[in-house]
Amino acid sequence: MKYMLLVYLDENVLSRSEREECYRDSAGLARQLQASGHYLGASPLEPTSLATSVRLRDGKRLVTDGPFAETREQLGGYYLIEARDLDEAIGIASRVPVAGVGTIEIRPVLEISGLP
């Protein structure tokens, strides 16, 4: 089963050197997951200051700078994995480097027909 691990954290909690270390550790985890057959994709995201939100309301497109909602933690990246079940996905999520300072949300991927 496919799971999306959504990485949330306060984007200001890590110093520049801690962030670089996190990127190195995250790349290492991605390589380990690839070697074990769990890896489908992963990437960090640019900060919310570079985000753009799009909504359609009453047939009109509304485009705003920044994230849709103000929260304490922001979506900072993701891992797309293949796991046997939720327990295995939880085990993998606990290995994500920022799990100690942020939150890893695990969401099963809904597979629908017609998608490439």
C-alpha cells in the first residue's frame, strides 16, 4: 500500500546548519528506503513565504500569496512510500529526521482508476 508521509514543522525552528544536516539525513533515509524497496519519492518544500494558494469561489479564481491557513507548523516536505501496512509506515515515519521537532502525518494514498 502507498502512504504519503507529510512532514510538518515550524519552518523557523532549525538553524541553517541544522537544516543542512536535516537535508543530509533525509537524503540518507531516502537512500535506505530505496534500498529496502519502500521509496517512491521524497522532497523538501521551499518556505511558505514562496507559496501561492489558489481557490475557486463562485466561478472566480482567487490567488493569494502564502499558505491557505496560518498554523504553528508548516508543511515542509514529504515522502511517498510503499509499506505493507500502517504499522510499517509508522516505523518508517519514526525514522524521518525532523520527527523529534515536528510532526509526520501518515496518509494512505487513495488509488483511483484513470490516473496515469
